[in-house]
Amino acid sequence: MTPSAPTGPHIVGTTAAEISDSVRRLVDRGVLAPGDALPPVRALAEQLGINRNTAVAAYRQLATSGVVASAGRSGTRIVSPDPVAQEGFSRDDGARDVGAGNPDPRFIPDPSRALAQVAGRPVLYGSPVVDPGFEGWARAFLASDLGLDADALRVTVTSGASDALDRLFTALLTPGDLVAIEDPGFLTGIHTLRIGGYRAAPVPLDDEGMTADGLRAALDAGARAVVLTPRAQNPTGVSLSAERAEELRAILADHPYVLLVEDDHFSLLSRRGFHSLIAPGHERWALVRSVSKFLGPDMNVALVASDAHTTDRLGMRLRPGTAWVSHLLQRLVLALVTDDAVRADIERAGVHYSARNEAFRAALARHGISCPPSDGLSIWVPVTAPAQSVTARLRDRGWIVRSGDEFRVAAHADPSHHVRVTAHELDDDAQEALAAAIAASM
């Protein structure tokens, strides 16, 4: 076959890998931009003098890695990751923000006294990644809920839950791999998937957590990892029931090498029991617990317990002296979580969030809006109108909430009919006014 004159972007190559690399270079150089169409498969094959199946394989590689997407009759086009909303951030001024999802600053411990206790001991190159004192506490904290021997548990420390997810995916997955994730999902997880080039398999939720049918469908589709929140799921506040956890463990028993990541972000604050999907026979797993909800978002530390293989892979990316989490931060976290007064404050914070959220649910009920009991910093409020129109009307009334559309994982999903509201800092009168505004905005 004799190559014809070029009819589109200057794509070159004779193998699928070479063609894929050529398209990537054109994207990197700005020759191809999001929305640009690639030549039809037949035209590209004629242009390059290759078999049509080679062109098909090249486009498949590009689609798997998230560079292109099929647009039906419009052909194959360059795509860009959809923007992900930012947690705790709003560009709006002049309205009361009850969508940020932040903890109450009054319940974040003052670290100044503890900091004075842990400063002064230098850490040099070659020191352990995990500070020895912190490791002992972390093992006990994580092992107790997993039913494992604390002395044998493998623990890593990362710079928060986002860093943990990124390192886990990079260590054990390949861009283009399918990852099962809750839908609606937490923004950090959605963002990590998109920027890493992984494909999301959205799994719906009900009042007991991730659904069994949804998980089964994702695994049947080839998911190589599952990410879920066992309690206080963000944004819905749903926690896994014991019965649902048992059902999901039975499904995962047939997939022992699928990476199972549990993000227990609300651990010390939660009013719900912890029901893990990590079973003794599961080979690839990680339990992630960050401290940001009870020690503050700026205390950027997360503990990761995992199987030996996963820990070793993570260790390759957290090498002594090059990529560790500050030992000063580790020691500060240890000093705070082992202080009886701080632990009492954390307990009071958990009671506060639960009580104020319950009060807001009662206020909503007085205005005809029913919300099931949940856990966490925010409430997932059902609305009868599309969420985006409700958020716009609420903004006009002086309130900023988060539209449920921001938390959707599935592409081309129907408009959300939920808004996420963080109302734990509001007094009774303000909660009543907000509930009335939500009802009026529908």
C-alpha cells in the first residue's frame, strides 16, 4: 500500500505504539488541542500505508490512556480532563458559605504547646521513613479495627489522603486502568483518577453504602482497584452497614488481587461502627486514615496500613532521606493524639458535629425535607428541582451550598437532585433560616 498525501495533523508511525506516541507529541506541542478531530481510521491507514487494524489499535491505546474519546459520528477527538471542583473553596462573595465542608476551627487543637515538646531533635538522611514512636501508635490505631497483630502490621506515612491515593495508584496501577469508585464521590478521589489518566467505574450508593450490584458490575468490567469510604462517605454521609460489608466482602473474595483502598477519613470523629471490606484472604489492600478532619487540614498526614507487597511498592516511592513525610509533623501528630485533653476535645467535636447535623435535619423536616441519618461534616440534602438551579436560587438568598453535580463520577449523568450543606457551625436560628431558604428554592 502506497501512503497518500497527509490529510490532517502530521501523524507518523507504522506501529500502534509509534502512532500513539506521535499523537501525544502533537498534543504536547499544542498542534492538537482539546476538541480537535483525528483522521478517520480508514483515512489514517491510507495516509500512513498501514493496516486498518493497526490504526484501530493506536486509537484504542490513546482512548485507554484518556488522550482521545470517540464522539460518535463526529469521530475521534482529543479530550481534556473535566475540571474537578475544589473542596473548601468558593469564588462567591457576599453570601454565607455553607458548602465548604470544613471542620469547625473551634475544635481544631492548638498545636503550640505540643510543638515545643517535639522540636529540637534533628533528623538526618538515612533515618527511617516513619518516626519510630509514631509507628508504634499508628500500628495499634490501625490494627485494632482490622483485627490484625499490631507488631506485624506494615505502616507507611504519606502527606495526606490525596498523596496516599496517588502513590498507591502509581505504585500498583497503569494509566488507563479501570478503578471502581463511589458515585457520587469525594472530590480528592475523582481528581486523582483524572489527573493520573485512570478510568473511573462509577458505583452507585444507597443508604447502606456501595451497592453490591454496582461493585459486581465494575469488577466484571475489569476494575483493577476499588476505592471506597467505609463511613461518613463524602458527600453523602453514608456508612457501610455490617450486612452490606459482608455482602461486598463475598464479592471481592473472587478478586483477591484487585487493589482495595479504604479511606476512613472521619475515624476518630465518627459516630458509626467501622466495617471493613479487607478480609484475611485479600492480597492487595490499604487502609488510609488521615488526621485532617480532627487535627486540621494543614496537618497534612495520613497513615496507610497495607499488605506486604503494597507496602514494599509504596516504600520505593517513600525512600529515606528523599521523599519522607516530615518527622516533625509525625511527632507533632503523635503528641496531639496521645494527649488526654486533645483526645477529649476530639470526642467533643464528634459529638458536636453529630448533634448539630441532627438539629439541621430536624429543621429541614419542619419544612418538608426528609434526610436520612448520616455521619460526617456535611448533609446530603435531596431537592425536588435540579441541584444547579437550587444552588443559584440559594445564592440569590445569600447562601452558598454545593451542587451534587460537582460530585458526580459518571460521564453524561442526569442532573443531580441533591445539594451538600455544611451546617454544623450555624446556631438554631440560622439553621432554621437555611432550611426555609432551601425549601423556598425548590
